[in-house]
Amino acid sequence: MSTARSAGAAHKDALPKGPPGVAPAVGAKLAKLGLRSRFDLILHLPLRYEDETRVTPIATLVDGVFAQVEGVIESADIQYRPRRMLVVKIADASGVLTLRFLNFYGSQVKGLAEGKRLRVSGEARTGFVGAEMIHPRYREVSEGAPLPQALTPVYPATAGVGQATLRRIIVAAIEAARKERQLADTAPPVVGLKMAPFAAAVDALHFPTPGAAEGRDPQAWRRMKFDEILAQQLSLKRAYRARRIQSAPVLAQATSADASLEARLLAGLPFRLTQAQARTFEEIARDLAAPHPMRRLLQGDVGSGKTIVAALAACRAIDCGYQAAFMAPTEILAEQHYRKLAFWLKPLGVNIAWLAGSLKKKQKDAGLAAAADGSAALVVGTHALFQDKVVFERLGLAIVDEQHRFGVEQRLSLARKGEAGDKARQPHQLMMSATPIPRTLAMTFYADLDVSVIDELPPGRMPVVTKLAAEARRDEVVERIREACRAGRQVYWVCPLIEESETLDLKTAVETHAHLSTALAELKVGLVHGRMKPEEKAAVMADFVAGATQVLVATTVIEVGVDVPNASLMVIEHAERFGLSQLHQLRGRVGRGVHESVCILIYAHPLSQGARERLKVMFETTDGFEIARADLRLRGPGEFLGRQQSGVPLLRFADLEEDVDLIEAARDCAEVMLARGDDRVQAHLERWLGSREAYLGV
């Protein structure tokens, strides 16, 4: 085979595969929409519907309302004022309608000859010379041509595949499935839920009859929502069950309770665990003592003390002769964890290795060697831990902080690290999140995980007072900073950008640092952002932690994990640009000591409705769970979870607030189907998820 032909074949194979029976070029475009199978097409439901089942007299057209008219062309001319356009006038017995085409072809002009009968659909509006439509859809018809019997669906589309083509392909997929009897229900009947059968729901949603609530048949939609949630539940619960038959190190308490590493750590702490911390560690310890891999999510509000619970879990693994890995998404956060864990554990004789991209080769090689030969009982790092050259001698526990920032492939690669030294076993995984997860989200997207919740803050934590300030009051905020620093406190000032942007009129970290350095000349003002070299960031942060710097201007690199108890004032510039979760995380950087703390949210006018709601929520509550519920409501699960959050399919049809009854019913139904070994499970998963299921439950 020639080189040219090989390259061509490789290119063809590289094209995304589309649904069967569709030309490869069109299939590649459909694949961009995620349409790769027959059922992908059948479940590609319309965005809206247009009523082409009736013809509206031109004289009765309503401004701004979609309608279909039929008339004969009276004229078709190219006009040049106020700009070049094709203007076509059609008439019926009641009046005349002007059609305007701003973009057109020469062949289009020839096709719109006087005397031809057109059926035209679009949104009517009142122009200078009466009713008109801009760029309507049209087709030539004969007098008395039959009208469609169903509403016309409008589907989500992609460039190069028009609505007519998409409709034709979807109709063909439905007809083929019906002919092969593939539209039967794949879910058992559920008592008390009023839903249409699947086949009837497909017809009702793709071919709704006129007057059928504009295609929004409630029982048809409930069927689609329920089946969608059920597929998610079946997949995640099946992944959960599959892990129960896999092998993992049994990390039971290896020594007497008093002599254990965790007991010695607790004895040396200057504080006692809260009841919630003790309870969650007991839950984790039970999982670690089991012979199958733990996949547990430890969630708790900002400052609730998740790190000490994770440290106790690491102690349990180390006591049993295994290594633990502790990974964080940013170097600042990872180094903060490293310093805290080293402070707690090194006096107890635990050797800890530090792995990050910024380390010099000699330091990195030493860390790699310590992980590989087992001399490092605990390895702390960033994404660097994912690299192939990072090998563990005997990894028993992987701890992932802010787990939603890592993709499914990354978490999977970390799980495989345990197989290098002990191929029959997977390490246990403890994932942590400072973003509390609303109940409905935990029931759906986290159904494959066990969840532990730290639902109380350590005693002595001061509540943070939140204040709102318009941009015009910046000088007052600067004076507030001066007062706080005179009292011996420290201050964060967070900006959303690093450098000037031509598109967004936002204050930048560099500009703000220069301004504050001048306005607060008597104070030391530091600057830290993501584009600085790691050693520069580390030096700036070290000065702030030590108290040598009074004011730290930063981007969101300090969003999580940074712990400076003396910092009592947080200023967030352009707060209207931040999400709720991010604002709550940033606010959590203060209030970590014994001093009264304040968070000032500076905003700029005009505010969008969404920005108003976010600022209102931040002003009214410091409850992380309440903020998470509001965040989920405002942003939806896709944005809340983060784009990399595993392969769990986002719910396209179900609503986590409105469809709680369907979520609960689907969860129970999935349990029953799996317990009974229902042979419909695989068919349901293939219908709804296809090959995507392989990424679930990692």
C-alpha cells in the first residue's frame, strides 16, 4: 500500500464515527453532536416545534409570532438601498407579504419567478410597507398541496447539517427501530408514576399532533426523564457493585490502638476532633478494612477540617505497611498540604516525599526514587503524580483533594499506580471536596460513591461578615484595609484577571498591586498569580504566611487550601464575575483564626440578573450547603460539577429540583433490576449510554 493511500486511510479512520446508514461526511458532522448510533438519533429530542399544519391568511399575521402562509409571487427584485437585498412580494386573497433576503444566490433569484406558488414560514413583523418576514423558510408547492399532520420539530443542529436533513435522518432511525421492534420499554412498570410507554413517548415528542401542548406532552417527557435517570443509576450502581468484587489491600488497624500512628498523631494535636470528624474517619476506616477498593467522597464546608481526617486515613495505610499518595490540583494547595502533613507526621517518623513540576531534577529524582523503593510512606504532589515515571512500591491509599478538578482519565491513572507493586490489588481512593453537594446531586451524579459529610465547624471559628460595595467606594475599602493592618491583621485582595484585557473592563491583579502599593505605601503589598514561576509564588506566599507581607493581591490561585489565621479581611474585585462556589471558597480564606473577619464584595454596574442573585445569596448566608443548592439552581449540574468531572453523563432532560420523585423512583428501580439480574439492564444502558458507560464509576 502506498504511503499516500495509508495516510488517506488513517485520516478516514480518524474521522468521528456517525450513526449507521448515514454518509460518512454527514456522519462525522453528526458525531460532533454526539450522534453515533440509532438511539442517539432517536433520543435527540427537539428544542421546539413550529406549526406548519395550517396556513395563516396574510392579513391576520401577528407581529413577532411564527406562522405559515401560502401565496403567489407578484414580484422578485434586487434592491440596493439601504443595502443590497432580494425583496420578494407574495399575495393571497387577504393581502400582500414582503419577504426580505439579505444573503442570497443568483440561482435563488431565478427560482423565485413571478407566478410561482410558495409556502412560507417564519416570524412575521410589521415593516414600512406592511407585513414582512426576514429570511423565512420557503418551498414551492402546487395549489391544494396537503399540509403536514404533525408539528415540525426543530432539533439542536451543527454546521453542515440542516434541519431538513436532520429530520429525514431521525425519521429513518425511528422507522428502522420500529420495524425491528426496538422501541419496547426497557424499564419495568413503576407504581404511581404516570408515564407514557417509550414507543408512544418517541412518537409524541418527534411527531406531536397540532394542539398537543406544542409537543410538550407531559407523560412523554416524564418517560424520557425517568429512563435517562434510570440509565445513569444503573450504570453507576453497577460500577459500584463491580468494585465490590475487585481486590484491595485490607487496611485494618495493624497495631494496638494506643501505639498506632493515628493515635500518636491525635495525641500530638493542639485540638480535639469534632464529632463529625471522628464519625467520618470511622466510616473511612471501615471501608479501608474491607478487601475491595474504597471510593469515598469526603465533603465538608470550607474550614471544616477535612485534611486531618485524610491524614488519619493515610496513617492507617502506613501502619499497615502501605504507601499513601496525596494529590491536589494546584502547586500552592499541594505545597500547603505538604507542609501541614510534614508538620504533623515527620515528628512521628513518617518519611514524606514532595513531587511537583517546579522541582529541580535532582529533587524530583529523589522523590521518584523514594516513591519507587517505598522509603517514602507518603507522597504529596500535583498532577505530577499521574506521570508514567511515578511508580509506587506499594500504594494502598490515594487521596485526591478538590477531586472535581481532575478528569476521569487522571483518576483512573492514579488508581492504576497501585497495580505496579501489587498487580492483584487496587488502592483505596478518598476524594475530598470543599463544595458541599446538594442531596439530589449526590443521589444522581455521585451514586457510585460512598459519601461522608463533615457537617460542623471546629469550635472557635469566627463567622465571616459579608459586605457589598459598589466600585465607586473603592477608596473606603482601601481605608478599611489600612485600619485592619494597623490592628495587626492581614488582607487578601482578589482580582479576576492578571493583565489588561481588551474585551473585559476589569481591574487586574498587576494594576491593583501597583495602585495599592502607592495608596498603602506604609505597608508591604505582595502579588501572586498563576503565571509566576513556582519559586516566585512560593516566596510570596511564604512572606504572607510569616506575616512579613500585610496585603496580598492575588488571582484565584489562593481559592482553596491557603491557611493564614491572621488574615481577617478578604476583598474580591469584580465579584459579579465569579461563581457562587468560587466566592464561597475565597471567603473561606478568612475567618480561620480568632479575629472577627470580613469579606467585601466589590461589584460594578450594570449587574445582570444572575449576578444580582449570586451577590444576594453571598450576602444572606454563609451556609455552604445552602450556597451549593443555589449554585446548582443557577448554573445547572454541568457547570456545578466541572467539565472534567468523570464520564458521568449530564442529564439532558431531567431537572434535579423539579424531578425529585423521578430520581427517587429511578434509584429504587435500579436497585431492584440489578438485584434480580433483570435482563433489560444491558438493553437500557445500550439505548441511553452506548459506549460511554465504559468511563463511569472511575
